[in-house]
Amino acid sequence: MGFMSNWTEYLATHGARFHIDEAAQVEDFGRTLSADDLAAGFVAPVTDLGLIAVAGEDAARFLHSQLTNDVEHLGTGEARLAGFCTPKGRLQATFLIWRDPAGSVWLQLPRAIQAPLQKRLAMFVMRSKAKLRDATGEETVAAVIGVGGVKGEAALAAQGLSLPAAPYATTHGERGAVIRLADALGAPRYLWLTSPQNGESALPALAQQLALGGNAAWQLAAIHAGVPEVTAATQEQFVPQMINYELLGGVNFKKGCYPGQEIVARSEYLGKLKRRTSLAAVDNAAARAGDEVFTVEEPDQPCGMVVNAAPNGLGGADLLVELKLETLGQDVRLGASSGPALRFLPMPYALDRVER
């Protein structure tokens, strides 16, 4: 973990140079940004995501048998979303996955749940020629920098990086890997994984051109992209479709079996989906993943749960909230029927079932 320590120590030591409030901590480097800040252009050092690298002859085949998406046909220029379910079809984790030129498959997830998830995945390796390792602090990927917004693409390209042309495409070069994710607020969003040395040399220039945020800013961008992330507070709460995962390409219904596959498939093909995840804002900056939401009409029964939340720079929080479709547009409150009201915002994609 030495390289990761150097990177986070750098952020803590040099924060004042980027006009960071003295009270800011490495856990959320930068100031609180609004959606308007993100749309204009932002850079965010990300320190709360971990990496699992899976190497070996059977790495892709092994993961293909465990995750909701196709891993065997994942190319070196691609990235995908994927989930890891319980036998009952409930998500234990969501991942961003990609394959490097050497053939290893990388899984990115919240650091807070990485260790137990890695241990659980490793239990199923058995005779497969695949080995999992914690790669979070390895030199070539220890610095993780998120960039987005109208000015983000040009600022990142000015670092001499080759940028992917489409969402969920990747490029690999001497200065690391760049992954383009789902667009947010009408602009591309990129994740650059590189060495601490590269990160330290690039961050000041990026911060001069773009609004500087941290983990919360990166989470807010993902929320506005409509891309959910399972955290410690929401493990085993959702079938993939409840958080729109199949709409985002995170579930492949034509691949072979994986834990929970029968229930996930049944949820897709039998009956009409009654729950989805939507974008909302609330006047409470303390909103957190796992908070329940209620309607005024049914005060004693929660109608849904916050999947992800991030401060929105306006004194409140923006949310991805999973709830009954019938409650969309109703008077929905955070925490209790007497809590602050949710204001539903337009999603960046339709919530309709896609044709297969």
C-alpha cells in the first residue's frame, strides 16, 4: 500500500495549493461541487475506490461464471458494468470491469467492501487457474483521477493522453489507463488510473482549468449519470433490475449461469417490473445510502431506499433512490413521512424495459 499512501499523503500535503479548506480531509479531497460545477468541467482525485486484479489462464472464464455480465468476450478496449449476486439474486457488489493488454481482468468497487468481497469471490476459484489480488495500491494504478464536464475532455487530452471515443471504451498507454464512463450532465466522464508520480505532475494543471472536487464530486457525477453503486449500506438489498442495471448494460441475459441467475432472469421475463431507481434531490445534505423513503399516503411502510447520495453544493443532496414505480411523482419523503420532500429530476435514460 506504499504507493497509495504516497498519493493520499500528496493530496493532504498539497491541498492548500489548490485552495482546499484546511478542514478538508484526504477521504474527500476538494470542495463540495454543484451539478453546474460538474457540467462546466471538474477534476476529482478519487480515494475511496478499490481494485481487484484477476490474473491467470482462467481469469475471464472464472469471472464469467460469477458475475452478471459477459466477461469471456470482454476486449482490451472495453469496460463494462457487472454485478455479483447472492443465490437469491440480490446484489452483493457492483463493479466496473475491464481487461488490460496482458489479459488480467480488473474490478473496481468501493474500498469499504473490497476485502470481504475479494475473499468471497476467491472461495469459488477452486481448480480454476485464476488468482485474485488487491491491486489498489500498485504503482501503475495508485492514483485515480476522475474528469468530466464540458471542459474536461480538452483538459485531460492536454496531458498527452489518448482518450476513448465512446462510453465504456478504454485506452492503455505508458501513462496508465483511461476509461470513458457513461456521460453525465451532457458531457463525457473519464477515469484515469495512473502512477502517483503522473498524478502529482498532472493534478495542478488540471485543477487550474477545472473545478477541483473529491470523492463526493465523483459520486455526484455518477448519480447524475444514473449509474448506481452498491455500498456497505445497501448490500443484498436489490435485484439488478431494481437499480436499472440491465438498462445500463450490466446484465447479460444470454450468458451462462452465475449465482442468482434464475431469479434475475425471472424478474426480467415474468411480469412487469414494479420498482426502479430514479434521480432526486432533497434539502438534507446528510442523506445517505440505505436511508428509507416514505410516501405521505403510507407513512408506516417504506416505499423505497436511497441507493447513492452526495452533497449537491446547494445545501442538500442529490440521490439515486430505488422505489415503487407507482410512487414516482407522489409526495415522497426522506427518512419518514414527515421528513424532507424529494424532488424528482429527469433521468438521463428511459426507465422502460429494453428489447432483447
